[in-house]
Amino acid sequence: MHLTYDPRYNIAYIRLREERVQVETLRISDELNIDLSPDGKVCGIELLNANEQLLQPDHGRLVVTNTQTGVAWEQRVVTA
């Protein structure tokens, strides 16, 4: 998984698959697009108005929690 952020356009992209394929983009809302491969797998998630989404409510921290162990890993991903 790879997260990119473009401050010029205020867009973040979460790439879930490494392979490059032609995708169909589903517009979910004014703030969210999802890219699907021809076989229906999610390839990526595009966050429009990314500052608003990535900075709220945790102020730009990415927290990954293993629900089985309760162990959490945290990283600051966006700075305002």
C-alpha cells in the first residue's frame, strides 16, 4: 500500500495494488473516488479535498491497529 499526497491539488491517493492496469473510476462523493480493475478489485482510493479528510480528527496521524493483539503503530503523514 502506498499513500501519496499532492498539496498543489489537495488530493491524496491510496494505492492498494502495484500492477498498473486500466481502471474504472467510481465517483462515490465529492470527496471520494474508488478505482477498480477490470476484474473488480479495488486498485486505489482517491481523496479529494485531502487536507480536510487527512487532518481531521487526528491531525494528520496514521494509526494502524492490529485488532487481534491491540498493538497500534502510529505515523504522522500530513503536516499543515
